[in-house]
Amino acid sequence: MSKSPEEEHPQKAFGWAARDTSGVLSPFNFSRRDTGDEDVRFKVLYCGICHSDLHMVKNDWGMSVYPVVPGHEIVGVVTEVGPKVKTFKVGDKVGVGCMVGACHSCDSCANDLENYCPKMILTYSVPYHDGTITYGGYSDLMVANERYVVRFPENLPLDAGAPLLCAGITVYSPMKYFGLSKPGTHLGVVGLGGLGHVAVKFAKAFGAKVTVISTSLSKKEEAIERLGADSFLVSRDPEQMEAAMSTMDGIIDTVSAIHPLLPLIGLLKSHGKLVMVGAPDRPLELPIFPLLMGRKIVAGSAIGGMKETQEMIDFAGKHNITADIELISMDYVNTAMERLAKADVRYRFVIDIGNSFHHLSN
């Protein structure tokens, strides 16, 4: 007979889980494995809420395994390390992002791109190497192989730094890979949400000229005054879009809703690159002729490998890049999910795990 979540592993854990497609989260007792030879165990202090958490708790993508303990922007302080762990010690500030395992024998893994390994193991709701289901960061403790643990720079606040483990690497990686991180590059950022606002900050730190492209004029002041964007385009305004045609070297498109690509392709110079990092739930229409008439690229990118994730966090520490967050307690999480569905957050919810659970943890 299969064991219940609290019996599968020896270490008692506590978190919040969704039990069905209603997506409603409630308190949940489960267990974590003992700290293995190469494992790092840490007390979770903060966990960001990513848009994909919302999809996963409702099984929008058809892959959720209930109960789901979401959360892959997880930060805290190390409480125990396995005997073979080389890079971390008790007391270190660390984080875990979107993945906790991979095959370590394919080309992707050999090139520090575990995120593209066909056997990549997500931080929650998928089978781990031992056959048990992974549980994420909406919980009091976390244990992961040291390869998947990121060291936090001393000066980077853990709460506002947590979302970088997903939102940060998701925009940093394609900027670097597609040559959009060179100073003087003109970069468009579509959508000013959790990913978009962090993309603006990284692009400015790289020395790029940044144009935010949004459907809503109400975000203009925010984009320019507070986030430091150079200009702002309302994508629904044909005159503005026309005036900006063929001016951008690249565009990072963070929008997960269905939206037209033709106007964005038009904004690119010849050889320009439109990189998709949002995940619309239905296919978008891709007009080919405008690609031919300028040797333009439409590409995709998902998070980054562990080496690059560490590089990104170190860069963020050096340039004081954090997410703009609203810190919430765990019992507010269902309301936060409802607000996130309506895009009512500037720009990332982060759960204050340390102060939500301290009276409950053993």
C-alpha cells in the first residue's frame, strides 16, 4: 500500500497545499527526505508566488499531481548539509528555483543547461528520483541536492530577492544568450508584470535602452519614473507603434495571454529577435512574411541552468536588483491567488513563511 505524504519520508514538514482543481490552498502535513550525502536542508523564510503556481494549483496544464504544494522562488537559511556537500554550510543564505533534478548525463546537463534536460525535475508536483512527488516552497523546510541550490549575496534582501529565482533568470538568460545584454542595445519589454518589471531592471543594469510596450497607458509613469525605462509604447495605439517601427534590436515578450505578434515583429530592426518567455495556453498566430523581410527571429527561452542562475543572482547583488514585492502572510495566499489572476499586484507576491509558520513548526 502506498504511504501517505506525511509517512513517505522521515522528516516532518508543514505547508499549504491545493487538493483539487478548485486550486484552494489549505494547511497540509507532509514529509521531506533525510539530508542525503549531497543535500542541503534549509529553513524556508520566504517564497514568491509565480503565475505558474496559479496554473498548477488549478491543473490548467493537465500535469498537476494533487496534493500540490506550490512554490519555486524559495529562500531561507541552511540548517544542515550532507557530508559530501562542498559549497554550503549551516547558516548560509540560499535559494531554490524551478528545478531540483536532472539526468546529469545528456548534452544539456553537460553544458550547464539542466533546464533543457529532457528529464529535468520540477521543484513541485512531479516524481523525484526516488519516485515520491516533489513539494515546493509554500512550506517550512526544503531539502535539495546542492547542485540545485543558489547562494544569495549578503547584500541582497531575501524577500525581494526570492522572485529572481524564477522571474529573474527567465529574463536574464535570453538577454545574455541572444546578445541583448550589450550596452547600447535597444530592448523592448512587452508586459509590465512580475517578469517585465525585472526585465527592465536587468536591461538597464546591462546598459541597454529600454522601451516598455504595454496595452495600458496607466503604467507609463511607473515604467519611466520608478523602473527607469527610457520610453513607453501603448501597443493599442497605431500611431505610436508606427513611429517606433524598425527601431529595436530585440524584444522580451513576457505576456501569457493571447496577443498579436505582427505589431511586435514590426518594431524590430533587421536581424532583430523577438523572444517569448510568457506561456499562452493556446497557440499564437505567427505571420511569416514579416520575418522573411528582415531575417528576424522568433524564439523561446525557459529559466536557465544552475551556473547561470548563480551568475544572475550575483549580478543582481552587485547592481542591487530586486523584485518589487507585496509581502503577505500564508493565510492570505488564496486572496493573493485571486488578485494575481486579475493582475492586481505590483509586481510579485512573496509569502513571509518564516513569520507565518513559526508558531506551528516543531
